[in-house]
Amino acid sequence: MRLRRAFFERYTPAVARDLLGCRLVRIDGGRRLSGVIVETEAYRGSRDPASHAYAGRTSRNAVMFGPAGCAYVYFTMGMHHCLNVTTEFPGTPGAVLLRAIEPLEGVSEMVRNRGSGAPAHIADGPGRLTKALAIDRRLNGEDLVTSEALWLESGSRPARIETSGRIGISKGTARRWRFFVEGSGFVSSGRPAAKAQNP
DNA sequence: TAATGGATGTTCT
DNA sequence: GAACATCCATTAT
């Protein structure tokens, strides 16, 4: 069953946790690609220095300030795209970064999209995930509640959920807003950012 | 297995 | 001009 708007209109870390076990579905060239979400991170607004929305609304992060349940796709590090889902309510920015999935349908398509292919590492990282699913900025702002190209479906909650600090950030490292399925084997290998120190 | 550094381009100061 | 929610190959242990 497709997730409805109300699922996303909640406290962002709660959405990030509840997305574990849900299915991400992508229609690419008429083919159905999908996988179970095994790793997410929560990003909020003016109180979260690691968030793109921390310094206020810009043309890049505008989607985070809009309705919940939409795709926020941005280009990072000169080479990669990252896929987020917006949360909370218009005017209160929030988004969940989808960091890894366990591939289910269209695995051979995903391997082809990725080019170099270690089979166990098709989508175990935010950049790898978007490349495997052929996601780029054309999907920025896509409404996942109604879209025919990209959406989320409910699943079964994993038995064991682990948390940690978020990966690859330099501020807001104290918050344990990364959520992943313990023992999954499809979780990214990144380590949480070290806790910030006073100079 | 762990650590390092290069590729690469958009965004914001 | 600096920073950046990354990935991968190469080098060192």
C-alpha cells in the first residue's frame, strides 16, 4: 500500500525511523525497480545546523519548506545526487535522506545503471542509491503521494533498529538521527561524523 | 582492513 | 573562493 500524506506530516526523526522496512519504488523506462529501505537520516530546520534548511530558504532547498511527501533531490560533491523525502508541514522544513536499500525488483537494471558492479553494493549509500534507480534533479519536487514515477509503499517493521550520529556532516554531530536495520548487510559502510570539538 | 586523496560541479558567502 | 548530507582507486598496515 502506498504511503499517504499523513505518514510524512510528523516529527522528522519519527518518519525516518518508520521508513525502515518500507519499499521504495521507481518506474524507469517502463521497468519497475524497487527495494526495502534499510538506512535513513533525519534533517530538520532552523534548530539543526547540519540541515540545508538551517540558514533559511534558498532556491535549492525550497522543496524542504513545502508540503510533506515530496522528493528533495540535490546534487552534491560534484558527482552525486541524493534523494530525500520531505516531512512535517509547509513552513516547517524537514526531510529524510534515503541512504540505502536492499534491492528487490529490477536488480539487473540497477547493476547496469551503476556501471561498476559489486552485486552486494548496488544501493548501499546515498549516491549509489540514486544512480542505481536513475534518480536526478528532474525528480526534485515530485509528489511521492501521487507520482507515477517514484513512490513509497508500506512494509513490515524490521525486528531490530539501530541509531547513530549522521554521516559526512561537520555540525549537528551530537544528534543520533541516523537509523538503520541492524545486521542488514545492505547498510552503507560510512562511519558517523566524529563529535565536534571546541577549538 | 584502514587511511588517504582525487574527481567533479553547484551553492552560498 | 570555500564548502559540500560522496564514491572509488590506490597506498599503507
